[in-house]
Amino acid sequence: MSQEVTDSQKMARPKVGPYTGGTPAAPVRPGTTTTTTVTRPVVVKKKGSIFGLLVWLVLALLIAGGLVYYFVLKPKPAAADATAAASGKAGGHHHGGGASDKIRVVTAVATKNDIGVYLTGLGAVTPLNTDTIRTRVDGQLMKVLFTEGQTVREGDLLVQIDSRPYQATLEQNVAQKEHDEALLENAKIDLQRYQTLWKQDSIPQQTLATQESLVKQDQGTVDLDQATIDATKLNITYCNITAPITGRVGLRLVDPGNFVQTSDTNGLLVITQIQPITVVFTIPEDSIQPVLAKLNAGEPLPVEAYNRDMLKKLAAGQLLTVDNQIDPTTGTLKLKAIFPNDDTMLFPNQFVNTKLLVDMKKGVTTVPVAAIQHGNNGTFVYIVDTDANTVAMTPVTVGTIDGDNAEIVSGVAVDDTVVTDGVDKLQNGSKVIVQKAGGSGGKGGDSSEPSTPGTTGNT
């Protein structure tokens, strides 16, 4: 029997490879269909790979940006030098070592002035007179003849109270007086008759004495009637209330039509004297003796009143008097100064700062306070060498300070130029460019020469 193998059988035979161990595959019979399953490896995408890709992308962008800036955007040194040279030529300034080596400053010239010695204190505006107007009679308030906040003069009519009840009482008192005067006149006639009869020895002396007493009683009754009439007239006068002082009227406390009584404690209105006005302020107890010496000698001591921040002068006056004892809790003494207050800049109970002039120093060297600097080695100023355009750090001794000016006891001479602004970057020997006070530092605002004395800074 021939053993011929057909093509289908050849295709169905499994391929025998090298033995790798394990159970050999079962042979496939002819005519049997075999299905072969191919398994592909599963690829798992990790998040870390995406993050790494982003990091690389950012780095690439940074590197690209750096290359663009270095090769394209960054100015070349030669171009920068050319630009600086062009600007220097356009500005027309040449300062030897270059303008960047010098510091802009503002200067002032030391001068010889008079400077005052002041004592400062805190005070409150206090009126000389404050009157609360109350009624002295009971009655209905008929008219209010003032406006709230109005300035009234002494004697001006303010309010009117109904006077008709007191007018009626006055008429009754007048009638009673007329009646009593008639009785008195009759008693006097009888007295004259009794005196004639007594001289004729027609009546006893007791009858004459009784009649004399009756005349005195009637005279007393008439006098009482007259006093009652005067009191009633006074009440009628009280119905018309006038201003006792010149001052400013406050808010009205009672409206027309209300019944007012003498027992009312609030009153009808309040008048406060505004011109002149006083300020009560305090000074330390250590400064009392110079003030008392001037005051006892009769010398006027000027006083100035300023607002809270000491920037605005409100009024000028003089010292009026001092208190009679020191406050032991604060160690201060109260003083009272008087001000004309013509412009009404001072208002009652207003808080003010005061400056009391106790002495005046004549012909001392002064510089602006802004020129004085403080360091580890003490107080100093920068003095400008106008020939070399340099500054020298000079120690100074400061005396009295008055506002923006300060007395220099030693270290600065008259006509020395001192720096008042721009000292932050200065050192001893620094080169400077003097700039006019208030200049903007723009084109034409610089100068290699110091400014003319008296024209820059604070003088």
C-alpha cells in the first residue's frame, strides 16, 4: 500500500521544532482543522512619561527663548556705548569723571538771624464770659428775637415773656396806694386838729399820741404800696430779656409758646463771648521761673496759637496771667493768654498748640533744620566746597530750634553752603551737583557749579 501524503495532510502537520521541555503537542490527525491563537503583548501607557514629555517641552522653550534674547534682543556693547555717547553729546554736559559719578543735592546758605526761644504747650480755648440766660419771672414765652448762632451786642432784646399779668398787678398796686394815701392825708388833718385842741387843753395827751401813731402807720402803708409798685415794674422789665454781654448765641433751648419758670435749670439760651478770647495752656514746672521773671517785670510775653499739627498759625496774643499752684499729678502749671480773635479763628473749647516766647537771641548763625543730620558720632552737616564741588561731613553743635530754622553754636560759619536735600547717598568727600530748590532735575536743571548763595534751599 503506497503511503503517499497529500498536500492537505502536509499542511495539517504540525511543525516540529526543537524540544524545549514540557509536554509535547498532540499530533493532529488528518482531516482535522486546527485553530491557532496568537496573543499580542499589551502596552500600558504610564502617566510619568507624559509629565516627562511636558518637562522636556518647557526646557526646550526656555532654551529657545534664551538663544533668541542672546543673539537677537540683547543690545551689543558697542551700540550701548554709542547710545551713551550720543546722549552725552545731546545733553551738552561734561563733568570730568561723568555725571553718574556726582550726586544731585539741594543746598542752603548759613545766615545770621535772630531766633526766638519758645516754650510749647497744649491748651484749650476758653471764653472770658459764658452766660446762661434764665427767666426771672414765670410766664408764657411770647417772642424770640434772635437767630441761633447770631452775634448779639450787650443790651439787645432777646426774648419777650407775657407781661399782661404783671401789668394788671401793677394797676392794682397803684390803686391801693391811692387809697392808702387818702387815709394818710385824713390822718394828718386829724393830727393837726388834735394838736390845736391839746394846746387849748381840750383833749388828753394820749389822744394826740394815738393820732401821731396812726399817721405813721398810714405813711408806712403808703411806702409799702410804693415798694410793691416798684417790684411789679421790675417784673415787667424782666419780661423783656436783653443780652448781658456781647457774644455769640447758641442753640435755642425753649420754643415760643412754652411756659417758662424761674425754677427751670436749662435756661432759655447761652451766650459765649468770642472777642476777645483766652487760651489756657500748660508748661513744665522747670520752665516757670523765666516766665515769672518776665511777667513780674511787666514785660509782655507774646503767645501764638497753632492748630493740631503745628502747621497753621491761628492767632497771636500775649500772656495774661498764671495759675497760683502747680498740678502735682502732671508737674505742670496753667497759664492763660488772651487773643483779640478779630477773625474768629479761635472757637470755644477748641484744642490748640501754643508757643510762648520767653527770649530772643540776636545775630546767631542759623541753617535750615533739614540740613542737620544725626549719626553714630553725633550731629553733623554736609558743607559744600564750592570750588571742588565736594562735600565735607562737619560735626556741629545745635542750639535753639525755631520752626524750620536752627541755631548752630559751632561747626558752621556764616555764608557756608550746607546740603538740605539729597544727603542719603552722600559720604565725606563725595562730588555733588547742586540743584536749585524745587527743580525737577530735567533738561537744564543741573549745574556743575554751586548755586548762588541765598538762592537755593531754605534760608
